[in-house]
Amino acid sequence: MPGTTPARELASSAFMSFCMNNIAVEIALATPLIERVTGVAPDHTQLLLTFVFLNLCFFFGPFYGRVSGGACNNPTVYFLFWLLGEIPGASAAVGFACTVVGTAAGTFAYGLLLDALPMAGYAGINAVKAAAGPVHGALAEAAVAFTNFLFAGAIQPMFGDVMGPYAGAFFYVLTVMVERCEYSCGFMNPAVVLATHAWDGDLTSAASMMDCATYFIGAMGGAAAVAGVNALAKPRKAAGAEKKKEL
């Protein structure tokens, strides 16, 4: 459950957004180095997945968790915690808004930096769109969110406090590999999508609103499904606890 302040959530979401946008630059810098050392041109997709995993290990890890005060960096997480009854609606709404605004701030900061210091061969920030359209894109986002939240709640604790966050990062990358960007690319964070459209200068056209809605509806639908599973599992857990007491 998040225990951070709105200010830290804002700052953390902005910082994470800025760094995740920089992955393409990290790949561009690493590629020639890898070629020089190995004599073989690295596969771009493999590098992308590797750097996504490494960045997520940092942001999911215990060090950053302490620094950010447990910031979620994703509005869907606040929505899920509210559905689970772990935080009140007002706190969830504030956290939700902070992640959206913070992610947009980090995206704009990175976009302005690229405008000031353009990098040859790098197009910069592009508005995210679901490759398979709104229906299949939303379903894919829901599936990615559902499986990742379910993993985080049921399986990740088995790895312990130290290794659990890295297991979560690995599982997320695994789901992206399975999805292969054929439907939505499994962003799981609709604030990222909204920020890219805001940077693109279009949040009011029907096409842009549909693109953003695809990711919000998909991710939040996946979270709602997890909350539904949790509600169904609670009576069974309570019954099991009662039986243990009786024994």
C-alpha cells in the first residue's frame, strides 16, 4: 500500500517518466560499445527488453522505494488499492492525479531537453497508439495489467522482500515479450500514453481521446478483474482461517 506524500508521488512519477523516455538514448549509446566489444551488432529488441528490465529493477527496487516513500508512479495502482479497500477514495484520487501530472511533467521535461539537444537518428517522443485498435488494444492492456497485478499479489511475495521487486520486473518484461507489441505493447500505465499525446499537442481529437481511453479502460479493467478475484478469494481465506482455529 502506498505511504508516500503527494509531492513525492509527483516528483517520483516525473523522474521515472523522464528516465524511461531515455531508454532509447541508452540503447543508442550502448549499441556501438557492444559492437566494438563483441564484433556483433546487437538485436534492438533484445536491447530494448534488457534496458526496460534494468530500469524497472531500479524503480521497483528497495532503494528507490525508500527514496520515493513507496510512490506508485502509476494511476492504475491507486485505482486498484482503492478497489481493494486499502486506501480511501480521496487518497486514491490525489495519488491518481499526482501520477498523471508527474508523468506528464517528466515527459515534457525530456521532450524539451531533446529539443534543446537533438540526437541524430532519434525521433524523440511519439504519441502511443494501440497497434490492434481500441478493442483488442484495451483487451491486451487488461490482460497485461491483470496478470502482473495477480503475480504481484500472489507470487511475488514468495521471492521475499529483497528479490520480489526484481521478480516483478522480470515478469512484466515476460508479459511484454508474449504480447510482442502486436496489440498494445503492454504499457500498463495509461498516464504514459496520455503524456505522449499531450506532448504531441493533441488531447482533444476523437482519435487521440480514443487512443488514451483504450489504455485507461484496459489497465483499469485489468485492475478491476484482480479486485474481483480478490473478493471471491476472501471468503475462502476466512473459512480456511476459521478451520485452522477450530483445529
